[in-house]
Amino acid sequence: MGRMPNDHDPSEGISARLGSFSADSSDPPGLNDYDSFAEGYAASNETGFVHAYYERPAMLALAGDVAGRRILDAGCGSGPLVAALRDRGAIVTGFDKSAGMLEVARRRLGDDADLRVADLAGPLPFPDGTFDDVTASLVLHYLEDWGPALAGLRRVLKPGGRLIASVNHPFAENLWHRGARLKPDYLATYNYTVEWTAGGQSAVLRFWARPLHAMTDAFTAAGFRIAVISEPPVAPDIPRELLPPSVADRQWIPGFLFFVLHAS
Ligand SMILES: C[S@@+](CC[C@H](N)C(=O)[O-])C[C@H]1O[C@@H](n2cnc3c(N)ncnc32)[C@H](O)[C@@H]1O
């Protein structure tokens, strides 16, 4: 048992307990049930260190000036990134596999928000070449095979459009699993389960870990050119009371890895 190093701090109401490892691809029912977890996750995501002062500011900084751009937010969850991009003048569509998460998103964004239930692993309900950018915050690592998902995202992007993505950092995952004495094989693609509790609600989530080269190979195989690989710092405006001791002590290891990819 263990926790991701330095990322999910109990002070924001999220805790994670590491479960089993497997290379099994079957998708047992009851896993990744964000519907049962939506309210708790959304509340923690809104204001907690990891999302509000690390992941989301990093995605927005990588996106830069988005005024007037048509953006698809893949795995948009409860919609915090959709809201932030919209506030910056983008025209944003979001999709997520979880109807429960989209219900929370709709409350936040209003009835006229363009939100769809769709599976990143399946065909996407958008015409070719629709979007200037796709954002994919913390969603790709739910998939074993990134090939079909990346091909789908590439298809809906305009030529030269960008995919901006954040995923679990493979080195941080490996350290975490080593710390839990699970002897992870860094070069393997394997899944692991985590029991998450957020805002008093729990869910068992299953993530797929893979080495860095498997990520970059998947991006290039899908027709993307890698423009940026980033390990951004915590946002400087983080309130002192939310600052994890590891960040203050300069012992923090980034939990996520960020990419900007161009549809070539
Ligand atoms: C960690 S949350 C991140 C939500 C949002 N991107 C954010 O940063 O606030 C992961 C989201 O991915 C969604 N998700 C997981 N697998 C998915 C899939 N195959 N297709 C679409 N959405 C998926 C979940 O329902 C959940 O809302």
C-alpha cells in the first residue's frame, strides 16, 4: 500500500490507497465509476493543491492565448478546465465517459454548454478537422492502448492543431510503486488499482502505467509532432496553507507529465 509521492495531499480531501497490479486488459465492472464519485471529486478538484495550483494552471499556461480558438476538452469531468478556457475567450466543447461528472459540469457551465457523453477509446461524435486544440487533462492514463484514442483526437483536430495533455508521470508512478515494494517493471505497460476517497466519496480507479518512450512512440505513431514535454512547477500564487511541506522543502517530485503535440 502507498500513496503517489507528493501529489494527492489529504489536506485537499483526496486520499489514494494503492491496490493490485496486473497486465490483464479486461475491464471488470465497478472500476473507474466516476458517476459514484462525481460530487466529491469535483469539490476536491475545484480548490485543492493538485488541480487548482498545479495541474490546471500548467495546462492553461501551455495553452497560452486561446481567445477565439475552438477547443475540445477530452475527459472534461466536472468542467473546471472548460470554464477556465471559456473565461479566456475560447469556444469550448467537452466530453466525458461519466454522465455524473457531466451533470456536475452542466451545473457549473450552464445549460447551453456543449457537453457530450463519449468514450475516448471509441469513435468521437465530431466531424474531421473541427478543433484548433484538444486538451486532455489526466484522462489518457485510463486507457491501455492509446493508439485509437490518439487517432480519434488527431482526426478531429484541424491540420497544425494542438493536443495538450497531462498524464501520470511515469517516474513518479514507478517511485510510488517501488516505495510500496511492488517491484514495478518500468519498461512494462501494466495496470494498477487505487481506492480514492474525495469529499467523503470513494471509488476504485484503474490506471495504466507505461514508460516515457511508450508515450512518445504513441504520439508520433498517431501523427503528432512533439513540441513540448514539460514538468511545470506548482503555481506561485498557491496559498501558504495549501503548500505541501515537500514543495516548501524542495523535495517535491512532479506527479504529472505534460505534452504539447502538433497534428502534423
Ligand atoms: C482525473 S478526472 C479529470 C477530469 C478533468 N479532465 C479535470 O482535469 O478536472 C478523469 C476524467 O476522465 C474521465 N474518463 C476516464 N476514462 C474515460 C474515457 N475512456 N473516455 C472519456 N472520459 C474518460 C473520467 O470520467 C473523469 O471525468
